[in-house]
Amino acid sequence: MHHLTRRGLGRTSLLSLGTLAALAACASADSDDRAATSAAGASDAGGTEAEGTWPRTVTIGGAEVRLESAPQRIVAVSTETGDLALELVGPERVVGVVEGAQDPSSANQSDLAQQVEHTVVGAPSPDPEQVLALAPDLVLLTQRHGDEESVGESLTASGVPCAAFVSSDFDSPQSVIDVITGLGELLGAEDAAARVTAAVQQQVDEVTTAVEAAQDAPRTLGLFARGPSTMMFADSSSTSTLIELAGGTSIATEAGWRSAPAADPEVLIDAAPEVILVQDFHGAGMGPFASLLESPALAEVPAVAEGRVHLVDALTTSGTAGSRLGEGLRQIAAALHPDLVDEEA
């Protein structure tokens, strides 16, 4: 596996389009030679041949992505796009993924990602030169901040087809189904996409049907930690969306939290949640919140007093859950309505 060293983003911002275009031209010629080999290998491996007719134009995030032929050298520069591409076409047609995609605590297709030859460093906003050096015929990315948007624009300007998603594309089962359907068309993997989306939809239908019988909608608050920061989920998060679908009342939505507030004891006390969900990120469990939840000040908070503080898996309930979001919905529904939903399907 080859790890490409990252050049400074400051230098990247000064690259002329001419430099990128020249590199893209060299990469394109190299890609043409490699594509035939990749296509042959995909055929031998089975299950990775592209479907449908080419060329084709697919609309992703409101922008048209034109592909002259089925992509054989895909680079995914976000964990969630890498997960989905690997799930649909396997590692044979993917030549680059980010480091997070190969980490089993961060990604759902890490076994497949570890079979990909190149690792793109510097995510979520890698140097465009680093990506172009892999001679991609399609780049997949998620735009969350300005730097990531700039990377996408630079790659598109260089002539490489680039499909740019946004965070909200991954925050609900329906939006994920739409993403998978679009990716299936983009990659020529319509049949695989249909199978995956049908499975997600079935999981969602089973849970939402079960919670229709619920007599209440427990007021629920979600906690998560990233690095040293402990926070509460915003109303736009996938976890808040799943709480509502699972027959609960999202306190974040109720309060209109547009961004994730700090996990402040006073806010928790005032919110008086009946259920608290703690997202298990990288196997940290309840650890980041132990002192907060064990504080005597929170002893009378209903969720704490009644023992309704539950751990949920980031791999199935976060914005990178992808096709496992249906599993996350079941896990949350089982915490909110244990009499109606069994966590194990």
C-alpha cells in the first residue's frame, strides 16, 4: 500500500489551473492505459463489471457529472463515499481512499479499503496534486467546509469528473438511499445499489411500523465526543433524525440547535431528557462522559434517575454510517421503545 505524503494546503491554494491541467493531462493518459487493465481485472474478479450504456451524465448535488465510460480508477476522499463505493463495486475499481476508510473504528468497509492500493492523506481537504497523481477517472468527495469545496473545484477545473456530496446527503435513511441510487448510476452498479437500498428501506419500514404503536415519544438528547470536546447533537445531525424516526422527541430539534452545543450540565438539567444517547466513537464508550453523567447535579435528570442512558454505535448512527443507518435506527428505537423493538433484528 502506498502512502502519499501531503503537500501544504497553502501551496495548493497557489497552484495555477495550468499546473493542475498539465498534471491532469498526464494522469489522463496514464489512466487510459491502466483502465483497460483494471477493466480486465474487474471482469476476472466477477461482480464488478459496470452496467448500462456509456457515456452518461448523472446529477449529483445539483451538478452534472459527465462520464465517457465506466470509471475504473475511482478515488474517494471521504470515508462515507469510500464505504459506499467499495460496497457497490469492491476494491478492484477503487485506487485511492482516505486513511479513515481503512480504520475499522471509523469505517464500515475497512476490510475492503485495506485492499485498495493507495491511501490519500490530508483528508478532508487533500492536495489536489496528490489526488491527480493517482490518475483517477472519477473522484468522490464530501464537502463540509470551504477547503473541501476548493479541492472539488480544483479537481473539476483540471478536467477530472468529480462527484461532490454534502453532509446533509448522509443524515437520514432516505437521503442515504438517494445517494446510493445516484452512486449506483454513476458507477454503473445499479443492481448492487438496488439491493443495498432495498435492505435499508426494509430496516426502516420494520422499525417505523413497530413504533407506530408507541404510547409516548420520549424526549431524547444525544451526546458525542470528538477529541477533547464533549457536545450535544444539533437538530440537523443524523442521530437527531433517527431519534424522531424511532418514535422519540429530539430535544435538539425541539430547542432548534443549529450547531452542536457543548455538553453543559446546566443545559442538560434544564432540558430534562427522559432518554440520553451516548455515541460510542472509536470504542471510547461512556468514558468521555463519565464525570458528567456521574455528577450529583444530574442525579434528578429523568434519564439518569431512571437508568435510561444508552450507548449507541457511531458506525451506525453517525453521518458516516451510510447503508448501516437502518441498523442505527433499530438500535435507537430499541432504547426508546424496548417493549416494541428488539435491538437484534
